[in-house]
Amino acid sequence: MAPGQVTGRTRPMKPKKQQRTQKRKRDDVDVEQLEQAVSELDSKATYTNFSDLPLSAPTTAGLKAAHFSALTDIQAKAVPLALKGKDILGAAKTGSGKTLAFLVPVLENLYRAQCVGGDAGLGAMIISPTRELAIQIFEVLRTIGRKGHLFAAGLVIGGKGLQEEQDALARMNIVVCTPGRILQHLSQTAAFNVDNLRMLVLDEADRILDMGFKRDVDAILEYLPADRQTLLFSATQTKRVSDLARLSLRDPEYISVHEAATSATPKTLQQNYVITPLPDKLDTLWSFLQTSKKSKILVFLSSGKQVRFVYESFRHMQPGIPLLHLHGRQKQTARLDITEKFSRAKHSCLFATDVVARGLDFPAVDWVVQVDCPEDADTYIHRVGRTARYEREGRAVLFLDPSEEAGMLARLEQKRVPIERINVRAKKQSSIKNQLQSMCFQDPQLKYLGQKCFASYARSLHVQKDREVFKLDQYDLEGFAASLGLPGAPRIKFLKADAEEVKRRKNAPREAAVAGSEDEAESGGEEDEDGAAKTKSKNAVRTKYDRMFERQNQDVLADHYAKMIRTEDRNDVDMNRLDGEQEGDDDLFDVKRRIPAGDDSPSADEDDDDAEEDASADPATREVEGAKTIHIPGAKEALILDSKRREKMLKSKKKLLKLKGKGSKLVYDDDGNAHQIYELEDEEAFRARGEAGEQRRKFVEDEAERVRQADLLDKELAKEKKRSKREKRKERERAEAEAEGGEGDEGGVLDGGEEDGLANFIADAQAGSIDGSEAEQEPPKRQKKWFENDKARERTSRAEAAGAREIETFDDLEAEAARLLG
Ligand SMILES: Nc1ncnc2c1ncn2[C@@H]1O[C@H](COP(=O)(O)OP(=O)(O)OP(=O)(O)O)[C@@H](O)[C@H]1O
């Protein structure tokens, strides 16, 4: 089988094509025999090997080449039924071979239907919730289809040019895809014809049918012919009647390999949990890595921001095991690269979101560590299923906050997940809190990541549906912030439920924009992190303001933005919130839209991105009394919003700075803690040191002594300076004297050393005199000074000339002085 391959019919037949045609003729005979054998197949019988089933020669050869011979439980039950054209809901444990349970029937049913080549059109569509899983399914399809099948198969998951995919789609017989991208083609690619579709497969069906993909899947189903075979597979299967109705299943067979089993997870998987209060989670994780350096570990965290922070901070601390990280916000190429690296690695630790929780078949994972509690038992089952695959051994450990223990254990018990508590050995437990703190202090980027990590974790807790497991008020969030190395918990604002309606009305324009974009996401979005459909606009025009207000966690400050805000306590990032708003502690983040007075539709300069950032992010902008007065922290007075010019001013960082007061100076101690220059001492500590008068006297004495010592030092330094000055002068005089003594001695004069300038000047003068041409000349006339007339200058010159001639000794000088005075 060649992916994306198509045969042309207008050109003369090449030898290869001839061979193919002959092969097809042979296949026709095969097909008839196979049809007969399949119709006689007893779907209730127990089959143990692939060779027991009526499979085509290419499939048999492909399976053999990949060393698949014995059927797994799910394969033994599902394949015969699927070969007979039945709709199937297949549920089996993770790693039990569900992929082959649907791929073998896909190849076989299309083969028997001779759905091959460009004219046959698309015969089978296999939908996966994530790109990584789609790629993996496609690889397995290639592996077992490469021995003689002529289907054109393709992968449509985005990340490539749309045009490229469009061209290939028109010729495909089998497509493996993600919901968002295939829907995009169904609605945009004219040549993509699905009228002949015979089989639809949903891998991780429960995930694909849940709310995140609902709109996409419903829209896809609209395009597909109703007369088709549908196969649904998952480790946690849906049996909801509404889902089955949506898919128009025809008398489906429900095959559950779980139901007979005592547990929903593989027998070879050892599962434990440890009670770790939220603030100690990273310490426990670090300690775990320190004791498992020779393992392959997959660590699940609840969001991409958590993943980034843990990866970046742990990387700096050099844990002694190669680290990788994967989340939905990474570029597709990077994601693939990391997936491959982790697959190949022998010892490595991958920090990841639930984007890798389902279906991925990383070889030989030793440990699955769930640092953040999964949202439900199904997610737990999929996560731990990344280890102990297909009869291999594996271990899983779940970190639970004390408040999560009872609720989560009850959920796991309901799903028949056997899990036991273990304790962390105190001896092995080490703390990285101080290291994280100093790293966050030194690296503002890391601190910013930490803030975002905190906010996203708090948000993830808040949006959890299962309130019996996730009790928001029982988490030590302050301690958690400290454990991330943050100087305090970024304050996250939760709305009060009853205040929600008021806010909704106030924020109506934003909500409309967000709702619009969500619609888009569900109908045309691509998968983003954690497998959720990503917002993607197609028809609605979204301005940058819409995007701006959709942003989450605006209350966590970016560095540049934090600098603009005067706070008593810099950790309290939510200090400058709207006046009069009440603090709630049990509801959603408040992402408050700040509406300029008298203008609901943003009118600022669309090109000024900085301005947009500042204006959007600045919680210091307040709405007071109908949003007419704005208070800028640090500004002397409130700013009245009475014109567009003033509004603009608020959007310019530079202008905003002008309105602000100056910051106060801080000094940092050796541990990196900031202090005011003069800080009041703790009163108790002060009293403990003795009576105030005595302390004062001692202070004065000490200071006097310090001043005396400093004075002595100063005097010594001054003396030293004087001495060296004197020596330098003497040195210079000596050099001058030597130079004068050596006049006429050419070598001596020109070898000026330190006093080159002087030596050269003398040499020039000599050259003039040797030349002789100007020997008898008068010295050049000096410039007239501003107070001299011509006569006065003449007089002075004569006197100078006379003086110059006569004064040679001290006696001459005295005589001249007497002459002048007399
Ligand atoms: N018949 C078989 N013989 C030997 N190995 C098999 C067989 N079927 C599947 N495997 C192997 O078992 C592993 C798990 O298979 P697969 O990925 O299909 O599991 P799964 O049930 O889809 O798991 P998940 O629920 O996590 O998606 C793979 O490495 C695959 O190669």
C-alpha cells in the first residue's frame, strides 16, 4: 500500500502497472472465495490466531511480517464480527490491541469490496482525537498494509499545507484524520467525495463523542452516507443511547472485554497513590526522579503551563535524567520530535499534558506518575495505560492532596481500579523549595512561568466538575505558590455565582465575541493541548480586541507590565482591581473588560501592539463612576476620561509613565530579599537587645569609634597621596634637568622617553637653527592682548627683550627690580 498513491489511466501501461492489473484479476478470484468464507464465519466461535480467520493474502503477509500471530481478546471478539459488516462498540483495557481490532477489518472489508484506486473514492475514515494518535494509527496501517495492498491511504491532521492535503484527499481510499481538519476538508475541498464511504472508525470514541468535539463530529456525520459500517473503540467506552443515536448505529454489537475482568486496568500494572499536600508535590516529584534515574517515566500535569514550568525549572537543577516536555501548544514538528525521542529513549522523563494520555504506544514505559489528579477515573485509566502495555509490566503512582483522597478513591473503586496507598520515605524526600525560590528570583522569565503555572493550576481546579474530589477551598494555594518559588500567591479572582449575571450583562460585547469564536472552534478548530478543540475563526471577523478579551489569566502580570504598577506588595498582583468589586473565593477567574468611557467599540490605533498589551493588561485602569475617572497608580491625581486623546494616552506606555510617580529604591540582601533602604526593626527584637538609652549610648560610642578609625584611614591615605605626588614632581624635574644637560647631544634629545613631546619640540628648534635661514630673525611678534594698544605692546616687548638679555643671575634680577621700582 502506498499512502497518497494514485494510478493514472491515460498513459500507456508500464510493466509495473501491468503487474498490478494482473494482480487485481487474481484478487478478484480471491475476493469471491473470501466473501464465501466470511459469510460462513461463526462470530460466536473462539479464534486464537489471525490464521484462523478468512483474511486476504496481503493482510496475512503484512501481519506476519510485523510478527502478529496470536489474537488478543478484543481482536478475537471484534474482528470476526467486523468482517461480517457489523457495527461495533469495542471496549478493552489499554494496550490490549484495539488498533488492529479495527485496522484488520478496514483492510479486509475494503479489499473484498475492491475499493481500490482513485475511482473507488474514499472507503474508510478513521478518526482520532489527537494528531499523535492519528500518526500512530497510520503507521500501524502502513506496517500491516505494506505487503501487497494497493490502497491509497493518507493522514490528514493539519500541520501541512491545505492544498497538499486537498490534492491527496481526492485519491485516497483510507484516511486517518483528526476531527477538525477532516471537517475543514469536507466543507472546503470540492474534489473530496465521501459518497462511497463504507466504514467509519472512531478510536477513543468516548473522547471524540464528548463535548469538546461534539460540533465537529455532528457536522462530519452530516456529510457521510448513512449506509455504512461504524466501529467505535476505547478503553473507556460510551454506551450512551444519545451517542449511539447520533451515529445511527445499526443494531451494534457491544464487545466489552472489561466486564468479565475484575479490574479495568491491565493485570501487569501495579498502581499506588501517595498523599502529598499540594505545596509538597514538586518536592515529591523531584525526590522520585532522584531515585528513578534509570527508568523511563511519563509525568502527567494538568496544563501546558504546568508542564513548561516544571520542565524549565527541573532542567536548571540538573536531575540526572534526560527531560522532555510535550503539550498541545508546541509546534507539530516539535511534538513529533519529542514523541519520537521519548519512544526511542531508554531512560528519560517526559512531562506532558493529557495530549498523550490516550492511545499512544510508547514502548517500555516503566512509570506513569500523575502529579495532578486526573479529572475523572476514565482519564486516570487512559493515563496509566501508557505503561504495562500488551502483557508488559508497569507501575503507576498518583499524587493526591489530602482533600482529594476520599473522593478520588471512591471514583476509582467504582471503575474497578485496584490502587493502594504507599508512603514516601522521609529519608529520601528532599526539598527544592529554596532552589526554586532563588531561581525565580534570578530569572524573571521563570518567575513569570511560575505565575502562569499557578494561575492555570488554580483555574484547572476551579473548572473541575467533580466537586467531591476537587474542593477548591481546601487546597493550600499560598503554600503551592511558595513551592513554585514565587514570593506570594498571585491573586486569582473568582466571580461569585450570583454576581455572574451582572457581569455577563456588563461584558456583553466580549461574551458575544468569545461565544462566536467558540462556535468556530467547535466547527472548524484543530486539536490543541489536552485534545480540546482549539478556537479557530473562519467566518466571523475577530478583532485584536476580541482576542485580547479572550485571553485567560490577565491578572498574572507580565514583567513589563508588573513594572508599571505600584504595589505595596508586589506579589499581590490583583491589588489594583476595580473599586467596589467584592472578593469572591469560589468561582471563575475574573477577566474584566475595561471599557473606555462612552465607547463600547474599541477605537484605538490597531497597529500599536504595545499599546494594546498595556491597555489590555493594566489592572490599574479603573472604572469609577461610570468609567469616567481613571486612577493611575503612582499618579498624583485621577485622570478624567473626557476625550479620545486621553483614552489614547492610557494606551501608551510612555505617556502613562509620565503620569506615574517615581519608584522607591530597594536594596537586596545576600539571600536576594528586597528591603527598603531604611526599615523599621521588629520591636520585640529591639527590646530584647536591652534598654533603649543604653543601646543609644552604645550606638553613639560605636559610631564615634567607627568615625575615628575612618578618619585615621583618610589621613593615612592623604599622606600617601602627598608623598607620591612629591616623588612624581621630583622625578619630572630630574628628567628636565637631564634633558637640558644633554642639549646638542642628538641621541639624548631625541630619545625622549616619557617626555617625547618636549624632546621633539627641542629637536625642532635645533633643526631650525641648524638650517640657519632664520637664525638672525627677530622672534615672532606675539599677539596683541585685548587691553593693549600698539605703543604699550612695543614697550612691553622692549622691556622683555632687555630683561631677557640682562637677567642671568639673582643679582641681575635684584638690579632690574630696583630699576623698575626706581
Ligand atoms: N495480536 C498482537 N500480538 C502481539 N502484539 C500485539 C497484538 N496486537 C497488538 N499488539 C501490540 O500491543 C500494543 C498495544 O496495542 P494498541 O496500541 O493497539 O493498544 P490499545 O488497546 O489501542 O491501547 P489504548 O487503549 O491505550 O489505545 C502495541 O505495541 C501492539 O503492537
